Amino acid sequence: MRTSSLTGARIAVAAAFFAQGFVFISLTTRLPRFLERWGLDEVTLSLLLLMMVLLAGVGSLVAERAARRFGSAGTLRLGLALMVVAVPALTLAPAIGFFVGGVAVYGVALGLVDATTNMQAVDLEHRYGRPILPSSHGYWTTGGISAAVVVLATGHLSPAVGAFVVLVPLVVAFAPFLPHVAPTPVLAPGVPTSGVAAGPTTTPGDAAAQAGALVPWRPIWLVGAGLVVFYMVDTTAATWGPVYLARSFDAPGNLVALATFPYLVTSIVVRLAGGHLVTRFGVATVLRVGAVLACGALALVALAPTWQLAVAGFTVLGAAVALVAPLSFSAAGRIAAGTAGTAEAQAQADRARTDAVIARFNQFNYVGALLGAVLTGLVGADNLRLGFALPAVLVLALVPLAPAFARGTLSRR
């Protein structure tokens, strides 16, 4: 596929990332209102988040299997459709049971969309032969910033206003994503039968399974550990930041989104410059410097005497960890495909294998989310400052893990 013909698909994938970030931040920045409405405490919220994260993991596993049969585009549309159902259910819930049910459905949708947006972005990156993941994740951040602005403007209104965010995933579900490639029989992974006498054939899904043994899982596990660290930090900031400002500092209700807004602003600035930073300084250096800065930022959040200083800590934190997630998915995709990234389209079996690995790799996302959303809440049940101290220490694990992200690095911007 020619690069020029990928423009529509790239815009569609960017829109999907935007929708995911817009819905997620719309919901997390309204958590204090939901806590107040249903009379929930930090422990109960942690259990609800645990349910959501576990169901997101289920959604990611479903995405792996569904993508083999229907393609990542069709599975992505399914995830967006579930969001359209889930968000009104939890924002307009007339009873706590409906709220819990909405959270559950959203959890499955979250997993489906997380996995398939990254499948699409990794495939685009391979076809372009240059870094695509940093800017793709930047559109997630753009969606989050847009949501934070909306919450800042409407934070004094009823949480039911949040139901209108479903318009975004509803529209994006019709976007022209990378299509599902028709199954092409192969004799071996990546070797089509064109021009060869008919004989036993292998479907793309079978080819991917056969090729799975060729995937070097050890470096993928190392990169996955880095992704766990990132989502631990990111989920802590997104989920507990607004609650922290509201309960530890009694910040004005419509300003608690400031725990998220500056975090996202600095994050998108770094993500949009990610290709240049990585090319100039190298993946390992960028990640190590970011880890040290993140540790200091989280320490500032945990020790801040005022909510304004806590917001300053969140601001630095966004820039410090911005590139961890896109660089981890990019590295996992390169390792799975066994390529440093060329401009040629990947073989069908290669794409199927990469999709499967990305779906499994996405599970590291939810391990980190468990640590960030659930463990932070449990540790900080009596004092959320302790909850933010935990990731301040664990984020330093990125320092020794950084070299694993550099395997087969794409060299062109």
C-alpha cells in the first residue's frame, strides 16, 4: 500500500485515539462527583476500578481473537459502540446498580478499543517505516485535554452532562480504519501460495499461531514491565488526581480537573516532539531522564502543602512519562514483526502475529492500571499522599528497563 493511500486510515486511527482519551478523561475527572452522588469511599471506588480493569483485560483478550476473524477495524468499531452504551448508563444511572453495570460495560469497551487502536497504529507504523506511535498517542492526549477543558467549563453542572461525550465515539465508529486483509492461504508464515501448486493451506490466524514460537518474548516482557510502570503512574494521576485535590486540599469543585489538564498539556507537547527527541537523544536516554523527573514530580505531589504546588507536580509528571506508552507499543510491534520498520506492507501472517502480540502486550496496561487505580486507593485510603508516594519509588524501574525499548529502533522521523 502506498504511503499516500494511508492518509485516510491515519486520520481515522488518530480520531479513535482522540475518542478513547476524550471519554476516559471525561469520566475520571468526574469521579469526585460520582463519589459524592453515590456516597462511595476510596475503598469502594478501588473495588469498582478493580472490576473495570479486570473486564478491560477480558476485552483485550476478546480483541485478539476477534481481530483474527473480523480484523482490528471491525473490533475497534465494536468497542466504540459499547462505549456509546456504557457512558449514558453510568452517567444517567437512576440507581447504583445501573452505575455499576455501566462501569462494567465500559471496562470491556476500554479493553477492546485500547488493543485495536494500538494494532492499527503499529500496522501504520510498519507501513510508513517511521515513528507513528508517539503522535498517535498524542491524539489520545488531545482528546483528554479537550475533555478536561469541557469539565472545567461544566464542572458545576450535573454529572449527567457527561452523557453527551458519547457523540464522539459514535461518530468515530464510522471512520475508514485500515481494512481487514482477506485471508490469503500460505505455505509458511509470510509465504503466499501464489504460483504454487494447490495443497494444504494455512489461514492467517494459524500462521500467526505457528509464528508465535518465533517471537522473542523475553524483550517483550522487559518492555511490558516498563508499560506497567507507566500505566501505574498515569492511572494514579488520572484517577486519583482530581480526588486528591478535592479531598486533601478542598480545591473548588470545578477546578479538580486541573490535576489532569496540565498533565495532559505537557504530555502532548512531548509526544508531538517524540520522534525528534528519540532521534536526537536515543530511546534509552529519553526514558531514563523522564523516570528521574517523574520521581521528583510525584514526590512534589505527595508533599505539596497547597493544591497549586500539587498541580505543578502533575504538570512536570505529564512531560516526564509522556513517551513511555507509545515507545513501548512501538518496540513490542517491532519485536513481534521481526523488523526495524520498512515502507513495505507487512505480509498477512506477519500482521496477524503482530496483532495477536499487541493484544497480549496490552494486558500490561491493565496490570499497571491495577497498581495505579486500585493499589493507590487502598494504600492511600486514609491519606492519599501515601498513595502518590508509592509510584514515586516504582517509576525509577524505568531506568534499568530503558535499553529494552531501543531494540530495532526506527531511524527515520
